[in-house]
Amino acid sequence: MSAQVLDGKSLAAQTESELLARVEKLKQKSGGKTPILATILVGDDPASATYVKMKGNACRRVGMDSLAVEMPSSTTTEELLAKIDELNSNPDVHGILLQHPVPPQVDERACFDAIALEKDVDGVTCLGFGRMAMGEDAYGCATPQGIMRMLDHYGVEIEGKHAVVVGRSPILGKPMAMMLLQKNATVTICHSRTRDLPALVAQADILVGAVGKPEFIKADWVKEGAVVVDAGYHPGGVGDIELSALTEKASAYTPVPGGVGPMTINTLIYQSVESGEKSLG
Ligand SMILES: Nc1nc2c(c(=O)[nH]1)N[C@@H](CN(C=O)c1ccc(C(=O)N[C@@H](CCC(=O)O)C(=O)O)cc1)CN2
């Protein structure tokens, strides 16, 4: 039997029409004000510029505004911290997105953590992560939260399942593992020093590829009937998992493109609308 496609593109589009109505309602209630997402792009990485542009466009599609901040590749940590401080104090800004990666001289963790919790709609602060991991209220990190929203939408059962997350990055693998744990999965986190990765992947009822290497996870490692989530996107339109050979073997999978990527942006926008509602509504 062929696998169910967990279609992030269509779910994101469907959610955008709901968000458009919510923003419209907010405008009426607040005398024409809209939620505003500040996007910060540091340096000239073309892929990052594309993603930030996509985020600005998504804001406009739901009737929100974005405030695009662009800083040169010579930016220092202090300069970026000063900009984040300014945005934290700006009452018209409801969310702040600092695009990753920043140039190497910048202390990215310090800058992420400088974002005020109530404006951390991308879910990148340690405080937000800690609160989420403890089951407290916080905006989830955009990509793993987008994956959780997609699993929920498509009715994928998580409780009691063995979830294997391959990757442990601060804005993907680690929060992904905690979110799955919060939903009562039994979670294994694998990384570059994991021994016998194929054997662990083979145990996954839910497999998340978050390793950042093209087709690193091979189709023949994957258990028959697994739910396969590919959070990678690489040139040539491939993800972290050898997906082409899985369309029959998995029970469900996220395509690349059109799976996790659109849900990342949609979750950022969703959480920005929520933040706008908290302060304008
Ligand atoms: N501060 C952050 N930085 C980064 C994040 C993040 O969530 N927060 N994630 C990635 C990049 N990213 C968003 O920033 C991102 C990557 C890919 C996509 C996407 O929609 N991809 C499409 C295909 C791309 C295309 O058509 O050109 C897809 O998968 O269908 C969205 C967002 C790193 N940085």
C-alpha cells in the first residue's frame, strides 16, 4: 500500500486562510492595527535572504506587516544585541525572527537569548525551550512545532510510540525530541557519535531526519510502516532521508519539498498572530 503524504504545503495554505480571518478581526478590534513580525537578516547568505523574503511574503498573505532589518556581514554581537533590544522595546513589534545562521563572529546564542520571551515567536530562546520542555506555556521552535502541528493534523498517534530523532541542533533536533516526549513518545536522540545508527533508526515508529546531510538516512534502515518526517532540504530538492524508496514502505511521510519547510514558515506566522492577539486583542 502506498504511504500517506503529510502535505505541509496544503496544510500551510489552509491555515493561512484561517489566519487571514483572525488578523482581519484583530484589525477591526484594534482600530486598524496589525501584528508585526520583525525579521533580522545578518550578512549576505543567499539562502537566508530567500527564507527571510518568504517569511515577509507569508506575513503579507495573512494581512500582517513585517519589519525587515538587514545588517551587514561585519555586524558585531554588540550591534546585533542593541538592535534586538530596540525591537524588544518597540510596542508595535509583536514578534522577532533572527535568521540562522549569523556570521561566525556573532554570538548567536547570546543574540537568540536576548529576544524577549513574549516576542520569541520563532521559539529560539533557552527560556522558551526550557518552558516548553517543562510543559509550560511558550512558543515552540518553528520547525519542530510545525512538525508537531502536521502530525496532529494528520492524526498520527504519538503516545507510546518509539520516536527516533536523528540530529541534536538547538533549533531542530533538541526541541523536536522534547516536544515528542511531551506527547508521551519514547524518544531516542541520535547524533554524529551514535553507534550503529541503522539499528536505532530501524526501531523507529516515528523517524525524524534532522541531521542536515543529504539523504544521509537510508531507506533500507527504515522499519516497514514507520511515519517518516524529513526536516532536511538540500540542493536538488532532496532531504536528509532517502525518501524516493520509502513511498511504499512507510505508512506516512513528509515530502521534500512541500512537507516540513512550508510548516516552518507557517508556524512562525501562526505564533506571530497569537502574539499580536495577546497584545492587540
Ligand atoms: N531563525 C531561524 N533560522 C532558520 C530556521 C528557522 O526556523 N528559524 N530554519 C531554517 C531555514 N528556514 C527558515 O528559516 C526554511 C527552510 C526551508 C523552507 C521551505 O519552505 N523549503 C521549501 C523548499 C524551498 C524552496 O522552494 O525554495 C520546502 O521544503 O518545500 C522554509 C524555511 C534555517 N534557519
